[in-house]
Amino acid sequence: MENELSGRRLWQVAGAIRDRLHAVRLSRFHKAQGQIQGLASDLAELESVRRKLSLCVARSWTAAAGSLMDEAARLFRSLNFTSKDAELGLNKPEVAIPNVRDVLEELLQAEEEFEGLRYYPEDQILAIVTDTIELEGIYLGDFEVQLHIAALGDPSFRSLYRVVALDPHPSVRNEAVTHPHVSEERLCAGDAGAAIDTALAGGRICDFFILVRSVLTNYNRDSAYVTLEDWDGAACHDCGSVMGEDDTYYCTSCDNDFCGECSSCCSRCDETTCLGCLETCPVCEDSVCSGCMTRCPECGERLCRRCREEARCPCLNEEPETQEEEKHDADTSGIEDASERGEADGTGGTRDPDEAATPVAAQAAEEGAGEDRASVHTDGLGETALLP
Amino acid sequence: MRIMFINNDGGGYADYVEVAAGTTVDKFFSQQIAGGKAEDYLIRVNRQPVPRDYVLQEGDRVTVTPTKIEGALAA
């Protein structure tokens, strides 16, 4: 294969890894040098403050001495912080940097363990390919574990290695998850994290690849990006069809997952609800979830909250109809009375339309004509009231 | 005698350890990985697989790597 690593190229890669580890170690010394330099500067400044303070005390310059005390306190705080930081850095366990031959042996061992090594010179990537992985009956395919040699010792650890699915069989729920513990080509190493760090710091490349493989060939149900149970999608609680993450709808009424065909949303609260949990309001005939259904306080009939708030239950409409009928009866009798009176007084029963529409008022006005103490008013429902 | 032991279990470390003469790989594993099952580990001596009754020699390099490690979900 084009990228197979062997012969002279193996030596070159071993040399590149060794150089990179050497550079990482050197950078650690550089950092320690900077920390010690910071400590030395603070100590020199403290010595200067000590000399000035001695002079102030000898000459009783109390104001100046007070300022110097503040300066000394600031320096002590700085020294405390810098010394602790330096101590932590210096106490990190020293990792022996392997020589080129040791790294070469690691590469040869990896080549033997994984039946070949791959190298991509343009990106300085060293890689192995795992066997086909199948976990709990779910086929996941083979993976290429890519180690970025140039990133060794890089604090942004996430970019150091990638796990690329060569025959991807991602979860239906999330296409970026190609393995329960791999998302966007990044492995969450879990219990292997510290051992992987240690192996890479010591140039134990083969151990690194074996550790990654040990994670890939196992499954931790409690901490997976997508569990294997849901790998091919969850089944609709109603029709049983398999659904992807984007096609799954959670019913807030019965707490189950449903497909798009078996779910809808409540016309009142807009919550996703399965068809089984939706009810049809008998008044407005909208589909409503059980939380938005209630009962009519008058007749106890089930109806949606909006119909209840708007008093649209049929039982509440019965009363206004009765009143309407009464009004109609009153109107009819009023017209008849006026007609009779018109015939009697010679007007022939011709009346103003408004007057006809308010027969009771008209009648009352006639009865109270000439009396200034009160006037008669109608509210349009055939009821009368006295106004002052 | 002294051998190099690389333990990739837990945090992972590499160090020299003293072992008694005549110690087999099986016995060494039991001493170092308390409660561990040998079948759950990849054991290599001088980078090569060896039988359980292989008797360790001065300067051997023993690597023990778990084959069943639980991954996790990124925090």
C-alpha cells in the first residue's frame, strides 16, 4: 500500500517522534527557567526594599517606611504564588525520552501487533488500522487511529489523535458518532486517558495504539455518546418503526418517543403529543392534549380550556336563546299593541322604526308623558330602568 | 534481579522492579496486578508474546496493557 511504513522511512519517523519528544522536554525546561527567573527578580526587589527600609528606620522616616511595608507585602504575595507554581512544575515526574532505536522498536512492535503501519508525510500522521469492530451485535467497521506527530506535547490534547471510521456505520441518531465513544473522530478515552498520556509522553507509541484499541473494542453503556440500544434508532412507541434523532418526537403526556406519523401537537399549548394522547374538543373540534382539556363547570362536559374560558359550552348558550325568545315575544306583542292603538287614534299604526324596536320604552314614554321627574331608558333587552 | 515493568493499567507508569529469580510471567502478573485476570490483559516480554510459564530474566522488559477499558462521554 502507498502509505505503508517500512524500511528507511521507519527510521525517519522514529527520528521525528524522538525530536518532537525532545522539543517537548526542552520546552518544559524553558518554562522552569522562566519561573526561576521570576522568583529571582522578586527576591532582588525584596532586597532593595530591605535596604530602603533600614535607612527609613535609622532616620525615623515613618511615612516612607509605611509605603515600603506595603511594597514588601505585595512582593511576598507575588513570591508565594510564583514559588508554588514553580514547585508544581519542577515536581512533575521526569519522563525519560527514548532514543531513536527505542522509538523504532515501538514502531516495529506496532507494525507487528496491527499488521502494518501507515504514514501520511504531508500531515506527519502515523496510523494503524483496527480489525473490524462489532459490539453487542452492532457492526461498527474498522477504524484508523491517526497520531499527529507534530502535535505531540501540544497542550490542545484534542487534536493529538483522531479515530477515523474507514467503513462508517454511524448511529442513526447522530452521524458524527461512529462508535459509542467516538464523536467527530475524537475518542473519549475514559479510564484509558491517563495511561494514554503517559505512554505518549514516554514515546511508547505501540502502547498508545493498543490502549486506544482497548477502548474501541469495549462498550461502556453508562457513558456512551449514543447507546447501542439506540444505535439504529429508537422504535416508535406506537407503530414500532425505527426513527432517527431528527425524526423522533417525545410525547410530553405519556413520556414516550413517537415517529412523525404518530405524533402531532396540541392546538392550545403547542406541546408535542402523540395521537393517542390527543383529544378532540367537542365544541371547537380542535386536537388538544389532556393537560389542555377541562370540564364545563355547569354541565361537566369535557371541552378545551379556551372553549371554557370563552364560555362556549353548548349548555351556556341555552340561556341567551331563551332570553332572545322572550325578547322576540315582547317585540311582537308591543308591535301588536301599538298597531291596535294606532288604529284607534287614527295614525293607522305607522311608527318610527326605532320606536318599534323599543316598544316597551315607547309605551312607558306614552304613559309618563308630561312628567319631568323621570325618563325611561331601554338597554335593548326589553328591560327598563329609571334614570335620575 | 531487576526488570523493567511498564504498567498501562490505571494511570500508567514505567519503572524498574525487583523480582525473585525463577519468577514466571504468570506469578509476576499476580503480584503486580492484584485481582486482575490475565486473559483481560495483553502481556508482552521484550515486546513479544510469551507463555504463562516463561521465567523472567534479568533486564527483561515486561508490558501489561488492559484489553478491556471503558471509554466515556466527553465532559
